[in-house]
Amino acid sequence: MAKKIQTKEELAANIEKAKIEISQGEHLVNQMRRGLSKAERNLRTNRLIQRGALLESMIKEPETLTNEQIKKMLQTAFRSAQATVREMADAFRAENAASAARQKSVNQAGNAN
């Protein structure tokens, strides 16, 4: 079957159609980027709230202290136990990475079946 040769007008119309599709695709990509950014902000906000709540649960009458006082307390606590805190954080990160690796292998094994 012979291929139909397009006219100049048909080619120009196809070019305009492709430009519109590209513009729509770029708009969709931008929407997705904004959605990802919003999701990341929401996760960070949730993490900050949860961790702030944990901190407040460990301080007697936290509402009577200023943010600067809380900051000084944390700096002192971390400074005096810096090595221990760093070691704990490293151990937790390793534990989380191992757990993620185990979960990944379980998921891959499940997908293979």
C-alpha cells in the first residue's frame, strides 16, 4: 500500500497539533512536579509536628519555656552525649536500610511468582 504524501497545509497543521501536545505535556509535567513538591512539604510538616510532639512529651511543662531555652537544652544534651547520639543515629540508619532491603527482596520475590 502506497504511503499518502501530505500537503504543505497538512504538514503545517500536524506541526501545530504537535506543538499543542508538547505544551499540554509540559503543563502536565509541571502539575506533577508541583504535586510532588506539595507531597514532600506535607511529609516534612508531618515529621516536624510528630518530632516536636515527642520532644514536648519529654519536657515537664514545655509551654513555660521559650524556643531559645528549648534550643539551649537540646544543644547541651547533644553536646554532652554527642558520640552516643551519633552512634545511635548511625545504628538506626543501618537498621532502616537493612529493613528496606529485606522489604525490597520480599516484594521482588512476590512479583516473581
